Amino acid sequence: MYGLPYEARTVPQLFIGSVAEAAKGQRSLKLGGPPPKTTEVGASELVDQFRLQVKVCDKKLKNKQRIVLGGYSQGSLVIRLALKQLESEPLILDHIKGIVLLGDPSRDLVAAPALSSDLLSRRMSVCLFGDLICKGPNDKAARKTASACIAESTFGCPHFQYGGKAALDAGTGRTAWKAAGYLKSALQRPDIDWRNRTYNLTCDDTVKDPVKVALRKGKGTARGEAIGGYDRWDVRIQRITQGKLPSLGSVTAVLFFCTPQPSNFFTQELRVYRSSNGSEIARVPHLSGGEWLPPEYQPESVAIRKDRIVADLKFYGPGDPHGSPSRLRHLSWTWDGRQFVTHDAGGDSPALSRIELSRERVTVNGIGPVKLGMSPEEAAKAIGATIPVESRGPTCVDHTVDGGPTGLFLRFTQDRLVAVGVRPPATEIHTASGIHIGSTRDDVMETYAAEIEATTSVHGNEELVFAPAAPEFAGKVIAFGMVDGTVGLFIAGERDWATLTGPCGGD
């Protein structure tokens, strides 16, 4: 146990404004400005102690030294400032197992460094009801205690009631006991053994819902109905790497290798966890190989550096035999606050990731990320799949999507997307309003009401044409071809091109 020697300031010194006005509860009473200079001195001393403890104790113990921190009042500021200075030394921060901040002046008001989300997961912060220092002068209960706090009265000032006799007299003594218990449990919490724990895995989307897989020495087996019709999954860890990511702090990335049995294939999935407590943050997105098998991670290349996760992957190309992909690509992933985003080697533009078009909705503007006006290349990039050309007429071309839903086609003229069409058997594709192949005539009429027009095709079949009245949709329609009273096919886009008959090979 180590008590940091530094000169702390008194409660009145933490305020701006006259003591007289403060005692009267005037609004000039406020916390403000940077932390006191003595805080910087204390933080520097604490940083030096961190480095010394880690260096000496790790060597003597032949194991990682466990550190917990407790700060009261200005001591909380000292801890915050010291941890900020150590942001570039994640190996030291990983030694910190728990943090308690009591009556923290920087909780809401003082301009002091914020803790990273990783450190916040290891922190307990306590601010008693009516504590002027951490609640601030605008808190009604806190303003009532101003006079006692300025006079440094332990009886009437909650800021002095976190421990000792004053805490017992005020009935708040259990706060210190809770804080001590938190730090004790943090010290006793075992380090995470990444090769011997239970993980939630999908075998790279072999199943929708994650399955618990217990690994021992980096290997394990999953059985049961939840694994998707296989006898078992054989799972092993291929790579464990640690580092620090912006807004997440210290993280651990684990690459899993999964072989469903019986089968002749394997999958890989990369998941990211908080190094401090092992909780999962997210998985790196599934990467599709388009018309070929998914790419394969090169395990030794997986690393965390320069604020991102990086890895080399081999993608399949034409003629590559099963198990021998030939196209090497370097990818990276950054955290956007909600999920990991995939980037190509150079950097900032997202890399291709397959969009499942059967789950996207058709509108007069396109389908999912594919929008009217795109070129075939732009559309292919948007969905992460190739689009081979299929010429069907002299003025326009209908394209299918490799690996896409059978029956979906994209209509281009002069390399510009002008319509999206849906034929059987693509019954799973819906419009934004829920109409699909098989919907009844009444469904269509009720859905689009006054904006629907009934016509007859050259073949004598009925066509229902939805033309939105809103100005932003002018010149765009969805045309439904009716067969025996139900929707047999439909096409959406520019009116001149969203036709069920015509030069592109329609019916």
C-alpha cells in the first residue's frame, strides 16, 4: 500500500468567488479553471511510482503486478491526470485492476482529463447527496451545505463524510466500506486466460445466434441443436493479439478457426474483447468472397497498431482450387463507436463487404445501397459483389448480381442504373411498403391507394403502376405485372425504363 505525498488544497481554495458570497449561497460560487498546480505535482509523482512498481515488482514476482487506486477529493484529480499521462503506455495501464474516486471534483465541473472507456469499466465513482464539490453549486441540496463546507465543518458538509468518525456520525460510513470492497474484489479478480475460457461464436455466421464454446488450451468442441445440423464444431484459437484502440482503450483480438463436422470446409472469425474484463466489444465483419469461397486470414499478420486492427487475407480468384486462394490483400478495421468498419490497405475508404440483397427493400430510387444513376462498377462496389453484363436489347442492358437473389436484375442504359426489377423466383424481395411477388391485387391497391394507375399491357395482362405524388419522386414509378390476380413481377425506377415490356427483353 502506498500513500502519495503531495500538497492538497482546502475546499475553499477549489472555488472561484468570494468566501463571503459563497457562504451566503450566491451564484458566484462555482468550481472552475484547470486543476491546481499541486495536482500536477502529485500526478507526476504517481506516474513515477507506477513505472517503478511495474518494473521492480513484475521482475520480483515473475508475474504482472496488480494495482488498485483510490482517490478522495483532489486525489481524484491526481489520479485522472496521471492516467492521462500514461495513455501512451498501455502495458502499464493494464496493471490497474480497479479505481475508486470519492468526492471527485472533476466528476462534472472541473476541466480535468476524462478517463478512457476501458478505464471507466474498472472505476467506481461516489458522490454523496449534497456534496458541493462533486455536485456543483447549482445543485439545490449542495448549495444548502455551502456555509458548512466553506467553514470546513465536518458535521454539515457531506464532502467530509466519506470516512472516519464524521462518516459514522452522518450515517455514510458504509461508503468507504463499499469502496474498499470494490478494490479488494478487483485485486482478487483473476487475470483473463484467453486460451482457457468460454466464448460465444457463430462459426463465421454458420448459425445466426452465437453458441457457447468452452476452450481449454486453445481448443474446444461444440455440440447440440444450436450448431446448425452438424454433429459438432471443432474450434481452436489461431491468434491472440493485444493493443489499444481510440475510445476503446486496451483490447484483445482473438482469431478463431472453426470446422463444422462432417464437412470439407473451415471458417474463421475475428472477435474483439476488453482486455480489462474480457467482455466482448464486437466481431470484425464477415467478409464475403463473392462468387468464390470466403477469404482466409493469415494468422501471424493479425495485429493492433496505429489505432486499428490489421491483417492480411488471401481471396480466391478464377481458377484457384479449394484451399488455395491466391489474391493477397491487406485490410484494416477501425471503431466508429458502434461497430468495426473495414478498410482497404491504403486506408480511409471502406473495403468491399457483401450486402445480402434479398434482405434489402426496393424503392423508386433503387434497392438498398444501390441507387439510380450508379454505374455498374459503382453498384458492384456498393454491394461488394461482381455484376456481369448480360445484353438483352439495343438500348439497355439488364444485369444480374453474382451470388445475388435469382430473379433480381439491374437495368442500365449508357452505364447508368435506371431501374431495378424482380422476377420469379425472387419472392423474398419486397418493396419498402411490403409488396412482393404473390401479393394480391387488393394488397397493391390498398397499399398505394390514390397513387396507383391500372393499365393493360400489349399482351393483355393488367399492370398496376405506382407513381408517387411527392415532388422529389417525380418521374419515378414502380410497375407491377399482374398474373391471375397476384403480382407476378415488378420493376422500379425511371418511368421511361421501369417497364415490364420493351427493348431490354421484358415479357
